[in-house]
Amino acid sequence: MKRILVAVFALALAFGSSAQKTLSLQSADEVARLWDNSTAQYSNHEHRDEKWHKKECLCQTSSCELFIFKARGKNTGAAVAIFPGGSYTRLHLGVSFARWLASQGITAAIVKYRLPNYGRHNATIEDAEGAVRYLRTRTDLGINPAKVGVSGSSAGGHLSSWVSNSMPDGEKPAFAILHYPWIDLANGRSTAEANALRQLLGKQYTINDALELSTHTMVTSTTPPTLLFLCHDDSTVLSTSSTKYYKALIQHGVKASLHIYPSGGHSLNKHTSEHRSAIIDWLKWLKIIEKQ
């Protein structure tokens, strides 16, 4: 980690005081920088400095980094790329979930991805796919390349489901864990969904644009096994968004499980214990981690 941070600091000095400021999560065990707008294939054309919106909440992202929390205790060989939510306008990092995964012997990597910035979503999906591919190379952390999955909440759930279908067969994640994901982009009703659509597709998007990136329309028989969590009273993303994805998974013969809690809104804070137990049970059922 020290070598990575030194390299980043040296790069900043090389560009002088006008260099664009990027930020990292210092509480992670390791920070792995993949690229920024000047080195990636695609750019989100974000020219402002990255900044913290609130604690553990980043905005104006222009680089892709993985904040890695190493597996503790018995390493299961599994790893999860976590894509934060935030209506595609900011990233709520969700460090507590990453730390819990690590405590279960699962390497967790929170992905600081480049926000789409009014239609530049090629950069966003480039970061998501790159994160999955990168984690497969980290066998030095005890990661089994065949056990790298994805997880995300809300807009991060959309990105997790998107990368579950966008990557070529044979490269897709081993599994996906989606928390109250935004799936059906064409039938949203909330202000948050409207804002996210403008960020993802640009200010002049069409209904066909929204349908094209609605991930329940992307599902095939090679979509990875998926676990979904949501609350019935979610007023930010309709519960039918998740159920459409679940239905598509079942229709294509993909292993899937859906947990709907009666209350809790756009969050699982009321159901932390049940939620985490269900994840472990499901990963054991998939034989991603061993039964004890």
C-alpha cells in the first residue's frame, strides 16, 4: 500500500499544482489504483477535484480505485467487488459491509468507480468490468479467480447486475448479491430515480435508452447466480424493479433467491442479522464457501 500511495504522490508532483485531486479510503488494508480519465479507454469528462460529500461518501470521481479489505481468519478464497450506491451522483462506500465480509474470510473490495456524469456510462461499466478482472489476478491475497462475485446497493445494485450481464461468457462474475437494486429504468417514479437517469443517460434521454440499460432485459442463461434483498415499503426504488430481475433469472434457468422484508424502506439496516446470515447460507449453497 505504501508503494502505491508514494507513486500516486509522485504523480501529483509531476503534474504540479494544477493536477486533478483524487481521493482514497485510508482505512482500507490496501488501495489499488486501476486508471483515471487520462489512462483509461473511456473518460467520464469529470474535470473537478474528487471530494467527500459526507463521511464515507465520495463525489465527482474521475479515477477507478479498489479499497481492499483482506480476508480475516480462514480465507475462503472468495472475493466480492462492492459497487456503492448513490443515484449515480455520489458513492456511499459502505465500509461496514466490506469489513463484515472480510471477517467471514471473504476478500472485499469497495470499487471507487467513475460516475457517469450525464451520459458517460461507458467509463462506469469499464471500471466495473475492470474491477472484476483485477480481483481475479490477486491470487496473492488467497483469491480463487473462480470465486469472484459482485455486490451493490441501489444504483450500485444496477451496476452489479449490469456487469453480471455485460462481460463475455466465461468472464462474468461467479455470483451477484443485490440490495434493493435499481433494475427497471423505464418505470421509475421517485426523484432519486429521475436524477439517476439523467446522470446515467444524459439530460436528453429517451424511453428506449432507459430500456436498453434496464438489466432485466439483459438476462441470459449465463447470467451468474443472484441473491436479491429488498423491502416492500421502499419508496425510492419500487419492489417490482427487483422482482422483474428475479423473474427474468428464473425464466432463463439461473439460480436465484429473493428476500422481501415487509418494512425498512430503501435500506436493510433493520434486518442486518437476517441479511448477513442469508448471504452466508446462500454462498454455502452455491459452494462458494465451505459448509462447516
